[in-house]
Amino acid sequence: MSFEVPAGDICVLVGPSGCGKTTAMRMVNRMVSITAGDILLDGRSVMDRKPHELRREIGYAIQQIGLFPHETVADNIATVPKLLGWPKERIRARVAELLDTASLPQELAGRYPAQLSGGQRQRVGVARAVAADPSIMLMDEPFGAIDPITRDRVQNEFLRLQGQLRKTVVFVTHDIDEAIKMGDRIAVLKQGGVLAQYATPAELLLSPADDFVEDFVGADRALKRLALLRVRDVDLWKAPRVRPGDATAQARAQIAESDLPYPLLIDSDGKPLGWLSERDLAAERVPERADTAATPVLDQDSVLRSALAELLEEDTQYGPVVDARGSVIGVLSVELISQFLASKDTREMDAVERAGVEA
Amino acid sequence: MSWLEVFAQVEIHRRTDTCVNQNGFCPDWIVNNFSDRYVDPLFRHLELVLVSVAAGFVIAFALGIVAHRRRWLVGPIVGVTGVLYTIPSVAAFLLLIPITGFGLITAVIALTAYTLLIIFRNVVDGLNATPDEARDAARGMGLTDNQVLWRVEVPLALPEIFAGLRIATTTTVGLAALAFFAGAGGLGGLIFGDLVFKSNVVVAGGLCILMAFALDGLLLIAQRLLTPWVRARQA
């Protein structure tokens, strides 16, 4: 096994249990001793370092969290700064800052781990791992022990933080969905620590290296690709946009040119008000209100998978897409998504490649 | 105080006090005689207990730390301290007297030996009770082996260690009542000095029981102060 992780990326080690992904990760900070081969950090071998000094520079978060039951949240978070001999005042400020960053209330500082919820403990564990601001993080199924709903939120929070902090992360999981969501790059391991493929999530989904990877990624990998693309990456339908008071004749003319049978009523800021029906167009001027609400309104930054979920939930075929200011930029339909799923052309591949890094 | 003296004193009182003459429970007599007869032996008894438990704790804790690092030592240490524990205390005093003489030292050596097994086992169990993930996280964050021991394992072992200390202390209060056989004094000398006189037995025996309760209570308070996280769990 040999691969390189670019600084600031999340590299996910994924594979079935017993494939050695945790062992591989634990070699980075020498929790598992290296008998052959080498690991370089910034070009320097980890073997040249004293293990405890090396470890203080590498954040370490594990599934069972391993908070110290006898220490308060503040003392737990302060573990590595204390080892490094930071002055008390700096440690206190850092703990307060980390509680904020991890969206934990300050009064938790004096509590003991047993008094926290599972999600809070997880966040304290991550806060403790980043306390001394290590440039490298090792995370072994850090979100494995929390319920799926909380996990989704904690994952998003972590990705949001990672967007600012740009740590180099080695992330171990057995969950391919988590790997695709969290990873900038994914290393798929087979039994015996064999590297089956090392690629971006998009590459992995579009061109698995072998049967093992294809199997591991799953039969629904087409669906998984929806998590890699954002709504704005799709060639959206052009909506026939009309404003209250426009001539209905003009609205009818727009319908003829568009992909949609109904015009979308928008306000002066371009925000969607609703879909106009035949009856709404009976008068000479477009009315103030539309017959049908324009739900769901889709955010151009959502991933396609959640956009599809929103459409299905509203039991509708299409919905207006808005930009950050809330103005309509187009319409996404279930039909467009299914076209995307069916398409195999290189243009789509490029789009996925581009989007994959951010997804 | 020799047996004869005790006997003589009792005789004097018996001539003047019917309650005392009948070997009854006599509050007046207790009030009049308490400070002269019982205070010094009480403090001697306390001294025996504190010195023995402290010495036993130091030795057993050190052995526990060593055995925690070298697991194979646990068996032999439990074996040896277990044998010490089974020797009848009076026999131990008599065996030691030719070597260490009649007095405090002999009693303390024997009493200390009795605390070793209990404290040692609790120290070892306590150090093992650290959750694996806490130990793994500690090492993964760069604590050295010594730091893991003193900052994680020992604090987390405190509840177990205190449990051992409490049993050892209570047991030693009782055993120290036999220390007068080794010439070390204590409340035992008074109890056995006049087993027939109820007032004497109640006061001397009662002081032993009170001492056991008091020391146990102090240890419990110390444990609560030193292990705040244990109670936080229920909060």
C-alpha cells in the first residue's frame, strides 16, 4: 500500500472489517509500530520522532471517544495543551474558543463526561483532538457511535469546520456513504491491507477499479452519485417567469418556448410566488396570487440527492431553484435527475469531478 | 498498666459503689474514670491503626504499581500477602516478639502485614479498571506511560483504592485490640484487663467501634472530595 494525502484534504480509509484500515491509521502516530515501510509527514519519517512527541502534534479521535471520566470537559479538552506546557490563561481561552466552535454551551466546561449526551461527548472528543491545533488529524470512526440523525448533523458541522481549518485528516470508516460524504480522497482497502483503489469519490463511483470496489461501493452507486452533484451543476430548465400585472398573452408566449406547461409567478426581487394555472391566465393581466404554491423551493447549493428527496416529499415533478439571494435561476425536475442518472457521457463525468471535491 | 494495678483499682471501687460491686453498667463510674483510664489507650490504639494502615498503604500501593506493569507478579504477591493474612494475629505477635521485642514495633509489623492483601488487590483492580478507550486516547494524544499512570490510571483507581483502605482500616481497628499481647497497649489491654466489669467492656469496646466508624467516615469524606466525578454521574 502506498499513497499520498495532499495537505488540507480528508483522506478516508474504507473497507470491510479486518482489512487493516485502523491499523494503517494507527501507524501514522505509531500507536501500531511500523515493521516495514515508512510514513512521511511533510517529508519527515515518523520513525525519526519520539512517539509521544509525534503524537502531541497529531490530533487523535476514536469511535469510543475515550474521554477521561475523572476530568471535567475543560480539563479533557486541555489535555494536549497541558502536555505542551501552555500557560494557564492561553489554555482557558482555547477551551472557551473550542466549546464555541463545537457549538457546546460554555457551562459544559465544568461538567464530567458522564453528564453529557452522546452527541456532546463526540464533540468534546473532536474538540480535544484539535485543541493544540494539530495540522494532521487521525479519526477512527469518530461518528460511529451516534445515532444516524445526529451523525448527519455532526458530519456537516465537521465539514463546515474543515472548510475553515483545512486540516490534513486520515479518516477511517467502514461506511461507504460516510466515506463518499466526508472524503476528498478515498482509499478502499481489501482484506490483508491491500489497497484496491485510491481515488476521489467521483472517480470511485464512476469507474471502480475492480469487482471488489464495485461491489463494495454498492449496486446503488448511481444513486450515490446524486450526493456528489449540486443543483447548480445541472443544466436547469428555463422557467417561464412572469410578474403580477404582466399581460397574460405574453405569459402564454413564454410557455410555448419553455420546457414547462405553467408559468412561474415571481415578485419584483425574483422570488418565486407560485405556479399559475390555466384559470389564472384567463384574465388579461397576470393576478397577484397564484393557484398553486411553488413548493419545494430548491437551493442551488443543495446536493441532488436532497433536492430529489424534497421533490418526492412534496409529491411534485419539479420545483424552482433559487440562488443565495432567493431569486429564481431555473427549474429542477425529476425528469432532469433521471436523465442525469442515465447519462454516461464525459461532460457529466467532468461535472462530477469538479463537484466531487466540494461534495 | 499491669494487670495487678487494674485489679487493684477495680477492687477499690467495688468497696464503695454497689453498681461497680455488681460489675454493672455504671455511668457515674464511667464519667469519673474516663479521662484517667481510657484516653491514653485510645490514642495509642489510634496510633497503632494509623501507622499500620499508612505503612501498609505505602507498601501495597508500591507493589500494586510494580505489579500493574509486570502482570506476572500479581500471583506471587497475592500468594505471599495471602499467607500473611491467614496467620492468626496473636501467633504473629508471639512469633515476632523474639525478633523485634515487646512493644509498638512488633504490633505495627503484624498489623501492617494484615492490610497488605486487601489494599494490594484493590490497587491492582483499580488500576485495571481504567477503560481501554481512555487509555488508548491518552497514549494517542502523547501521554508517556508514566503520565498515563499518574494522570489517568491512578485517579480512576481511587474509588477502588479507597474501598480497600476502608476495609483495611476497619479491620485494623479490630485487630489492634489484640496488640496488647505484643506489649503495644491500646484499648485491647483494657478490654481484656477486666472482662467481667460491664462498664469497662462497654467503654473500651465501644471506643473501638466508634473509632472504626469515625475513621471509615473520614475516609469516605476524603474519597468523595477526591473523586467528584463518581457522584457527578448520578446528577
